[in-house]
Amino acid sequence: MTFLLGCNTRAAGQAILTTGVMVLLWWGVMHVFDRNRFFAKRPDDIWSFLIAGPDAASHRVTLFAALLLVLALGRGAVGTVTIVAIMIFFPTMVACLRGLRQTPGQIVDVFDSYASGRMRLLFWARLPAMLPAFFASARMAVPAAVLAATTAEWLATGRGIGSLMALTASTSDYNMLWSAVVVLSVLATLAYMAVELVECRFLRQYVSEQVNR
């Protein structure tokens, strides 16, 4: 229980720090280069558009309805599956295969000395040795998955938040466009934190030397 609390606290602290740095960087770049507010929205513009403004409720409905539509109905197109597979599946598979080969030779020799079968070696030695590579690839795959899904919605399905972003860009609705970017960024951050929490728990159990004490 103590190590789970430590993982939660560390992940939350990293998320808050990262979010703060990104917001300050966003605001600072816009002001240093003096970008026109019509095109280059600041954090306070997005806050007003989604939270504090008079029409914020209708804006939230439009934005989150586009996001939930795809989650509820699915994407279903072969092109979408292909895009996601290329961006997510193959890099993850390569990382996992490399992780399987990282099993220490001494451990393999121990299993061989007891005439253990290949399946026993796989489940009790190679898979635990693969966990760091698997979770590292999973953390990289989270933002890539959001990007892949958004790209697929834009190019293949014509619906969802990716399509909404393309539509708002063409109609110069930059408040909605920047709000969509912020929502996707928050979604990717939360998913990343979830993977990190699961990683901390599994590595502490199976590969404890990989966890910072």
C-alpha cells in the first residue's frame, strides 16, 4: 500500500509539474512573439471558451460530444485500423521482442539446468525481463495512440474530434480548435499517468531493481 501511495504521489507531482511548465511555455511563446490572438490562443482564452465564458457550456457539449461519439460508435474503417497499427502496434512489438532478448544468460542457464520447458522459461523469466521494455513502449504509445486516432478521424472516418478540428480550422473557429488540442493533451497525460501507475506496481512486484527507491 505504501509503494502504491508513493507511485500515485510521484505520478501526480510529475503531471502537475509538466502541466505547469507547458502552460507557462505556451503563454510565454505567444507573448514573446506577439502572435495575433485571433489565430494564436492563450491559456486564458481557452479557459474562457470552455469554463468561464457565457457560452462555455455549449462549447463543452460540442467538443465532448465529438469525442464521445467515436468512443461509443467505434471507428470501423480499415484505413483507421491500418493507421493505428502502423503508429502503435509495430513499434511496441519491436520493443517487446527486444525486451524478451534481455533475459540474463545466468537465469536462462538456471532454467536449462533444471530441464525447464520453453513455456516455463517464457512465463517465469523472459516475460518479467520484458516488462521494462513493454511499459516504456506503452508510455510512448499513449500519446501516439491519441495522435493516430485523431489522424484517422480526420482522414478516414469524417467524424469525431479529429474531424471537428479539421472543420473548425476551415471555418476559423480557433477557440474550438485550440480547446480540442487542450482536451486531447489532457487525455494523453491522464492515460500516460495510468500507464505509469500500472508500471510502478508491476515493476515493484517482478523487477524491483528497475524501480527508484
